[in-house]
Amino acid sequence: MKIMILDANETILASSRKSGYGVSLVYQEPYQEGDQVVLETGEPGIYLVQLDDTLAAHPLYLEREASFPIPFTEAKRTCYNRYAFQGSRHLLTLSHVDSLPRRNLACNPYDHHETKGIFPHASANVETRGEMVFAARNAIDGIFANEYHGEYPWTSWGINQDPKAELHLDFGRPVIIDEVRLTLRADWPHDSWWSEATLIDSDGDITHLSLEKSSLPQRFPVQQKNITYLTLCNLKKADDTSPFPALTQIEVYGTEG
């Protein structure tokens, strides 16, 4: 296993050392535009990953080589804690995970548009004004604050009032799922909500969901099965005056496939 910091020219600026049960890197320089974190694992699998002190270590599926471009510009950083990836001392850690219990397989606080080889990964066909505070990755970052919108920590997946909006969740490998939970953004009365939604899995099977106006997670048991991705689509807005439904979190519970 190895953690490296590369600059815009892919020059290695720093490399990890063995530490505890894995490897760690203390990078003592401010990040510059174009810097990226590269993770080399040797074998694809579940690894405990921490790439910034402000974000918790989290079990993620990594390919043999994975990359995390540093969100350097202000526009790319609006979905994070103001101190994330800032300063001149950064702690990064990586260790292998042998086994895990049933858990939320969708959570990945390190997801964003430009990551490679790091799963789960969320993407969408529309995000409100292209702003990171409304990006699909916010729906899997593990943050449930939903009583406001438009700034951290009240981030969400915003659909720009598009009734054809779809969110795609790629697990990167087979997983066994048994439950999905949706937490809607609840900045009432600014927000609307969806009364219906549809899940389509990697086998093409369809699950219809009936939603309520609620700020709490809404739970939907699903047939236990092995899948590699899910799509949330056919979002039907409730009959109210607000044009702004949005999603704070999608959770997918299950185990490794």
C-alpha cells in the first residue's frame, strides 16, 4: 500500500510510510492547484481511508490505483468544511479492512466529480447551476443536516427543477443490498418534496417508492440481491407551490457481495 501526493505535472511530492496497521503520510506543505492524492493498494478491496483531518476515516472500495484530485478552488470546496484541505500540515492514512458487518454501502465523504478508482461514486444528469453545494456527491457524504440549503453543512443534490433528473450510484463491485433510505431536504417552505420515486438496479429490476413530506430518513426494504449500481429516477414532485425538491442523503444498506 502507498499514499502519494503528486503535483500538476505528476511529480511525486511526498510518499507514505508504514504506520500502525497500514500506511500514513503527513504532508507538510500547502496544497497547490493541480495536486492530487494517489492511492496504490496492490489489490482491489475495502480499505479504511482518511484523506483529510476534517473528514473521518471511512471504509471504501479502492481499485489497484485510485486518485483524488485536491478540491483547490473555492468553487470546488463549497461542499466541505472550511478547513478541509487547507493549511500546511495534512494527515492521510490507509489500511486494509478484512471484513465488515451490514452497513450503509453508499457512504463516501471523499467522492467528487474527478475521483478515479474510489467507490461508491455518485453522479447525476443534472446538478443545480453546476454548484458543488448541489452536487450528487453530497447525497452520499454522510451529512444529514437538511433544514437549510446552499452552503456547508446544508449540502444536497439539487435537480435544477428538472423532472427528468436522475442520480446514479456506482458501487464499483458486487454488493448485496436489502434496504434503501432517502432523506429529503427539508428547508420548508422554500423546499418542495417528491411524493414518488423509482429505483432501477443493475439487473434492470424496478422498485417504486412512495415518499412523505418528512425531514427524517424514509426507509424502504428491498428484495435482497446482488447488484453493482442503482439509479434513482422518475422523481414526482408533490403538488405544492415550491419548485425546489432536493435530496440530502441516499443510504443503501447491505453487505459485501
